[in-house]
Amino acid sequence: MTTVAELPPGFSDKVLSAQATFRSVMNAMARPGTVQRIAASAGAPSGVMHGTAAIALMLFDHDTPIWLDGAMSTPDIAKWLKFHTGAPITGDPAIAGFALIGDPKNLPALDRFAFGSSEYPDRSTTLILQIGSLSHGTAYELRGPGIDGSTVLTATIEPHDLFDRLAVNAALFPRGIDVVLVAGEEIVAIPRTTRLAHGKD
């Protein structure tokens, strides 16, 4: 049984690491489809990538319900999140502010998560998906606000139909699902306004 003393640490320098992570996440959201690197030093429990851990330490708090998929639902991850962030873990994805997905090929249907409301579109679930690579794989041409014309993201993404699923955002706007892809220390943001132009191998 893991004790508090045995838990992996959080940020090595809380203020500077949180600021650096915030800048990386904001840059990723402002420039959808572009790879950003999180350089902040942070510990992480087994199964949690460095980028995911840093985002959790920076964004999660006691007012932020978190949903964990099967791969993330381990005692060590739950204890680490509770100790370092205070965020409550919920079994209901429909009320989660964030969902940590360690097994993206088995991502639940998006309608199980919160899309927000017309009055409060920000009350939606942001999915944080740990994927295989943000430098190798399929080339996805993306368009939307924050993208000058189009940009190409080359990545190994599961589920393979992720962008097809996210097409529901067009009909839901301003409601919708935002996604952050994580591969190690690298992240890419796919806001609800980003659309797939086409994908090619």
C-alpha cells in the first residue's frame, strides 16, 4: 500500500513550473495542432505521462471533478491526484471538468461527457488523451481559429476515428468537447473549433 511519503513528488518548483506549464498549455490552445513541449519538472505515478502530470498539477483543484478511465483508475494515481491537487474523482463522466484517458482506443462515446450549455459552454469536459506519438503516424490537416490557413499534425492517435467523433462539435458550438493530446512531454491542443480538413497516411 502506497503511503503519502512514497508518492511521486509534484512540481519541483511549484511557482515556476506552474507558470511554464501554463504558458505551454496556452500556446497549445492558441495554436491548435502545433506541438508544444512541457519542460517543467514534475513527478508522476506509473501510467501517467510527464505532460499529463504537469497539466494536472497546474489545472486541477478541489473544485474540478476528474474522471479517470480504466487505465487511470489505479489507487496510486488516485492518491497522487488527491494529494497534489485536491481534485475530487467522480465516477460520472457527465459532470467531470477533465477526463484522463490512458487507454484512448477504448475512449467512451463523447456523449457520455459534458458538452456544456448554451449559457455556460465552458462547463464541458476537457479530454486529456495519452497517445503514442506526436511526431510519427498519420498526417492530419487541421483548420480553424488560431490556424493560418491549415496546419498538418503528424501523430499516432487512438481512437483512429477521433476526429470523426469530434465532428459533432460543429453542430454543438458554442458547446463541445476540447481535447489535449499528450505524448511524453509533448502536447497538442484540439479545441472544439478545430476541424479536420482531411487525413492521409
